[in-house]
Amino acid sequence: MANILVASDQQALVVALMQALEGGAHGTELLRFFHPEVTQIEYPSLIDPRLMHHDKAAMLAGSERGAGMLTYQRYDVDRWIECGDTVVCQAQWHAKLAKDVGPLAKGLEFHTYSLLIFTFRDGLIVKQEAYDCYVPFDRAA
């Protein structure tokens, strides 16, 4: 992750989460970032055209399934917008597949332009929303 100036404890927690993900943290290792009532919403994307709602258990299970799937991942934050208990993060995500996943071949590189919305309660993330705009795979590198 590139050095990024953060202006609040909430932004710092999001950066810490991104750094943990870049370092390969998954499953229960991520619980320190999330409120016990956390929910996640993934809006339709090139990877999955469905609107997905996940509770904490589903988030952790998905994280466990994804462990080892990527050779690397990196977040580059472009800007923050913050109002009260909500932090909006515009970021780019870069990653490379470590193994074949369905029709996606090992070595495939991903690049997204993402809008990530984090809602906080008691100093932790209680809701995470992601709008991920994938660069077409033949041009992702």
C-alpha cells in the first residue's frame, strides 16, 4: 500500500484493514476490524453480477475460502470522504491469481477502480459496501 495521509481514526482503521488483507490475513484474524453486527454488501460487478449481502459468518467463510487464492493484492487509496460515522474511500485494487479459479486462469491480473463505503459503530466497521469496477482482464496488468 502506498503511503497515504489519513485524517481520522476511522480512516486509519480502514488502512490497517487493507494492510492486513495485503499481508494475507483472513478469517478470524480480521475480527479486530469489525463490529460484532457487521454486514457486507457487494454490488454487481464483472466478477459477480449479483447483489450480495453477507453477515459476519458469511464474510469470514468467504475470507477463508479466498485464503491463498492470490499471489498478491494491493490497495492504492485515491481519496477519502468522511461524514460522521461514514468513510468513503475511492481506491484502486491490484491482484494476481495464485491458482485457477473456475474459468479464471492462474496468473490472471486484476485491476479495479473501487468505491468502498465503511460505516462505523463503537469505533469498528459495522457495514462495508463495495462498488468494484473491473478493468477488462485483457488490459488489467
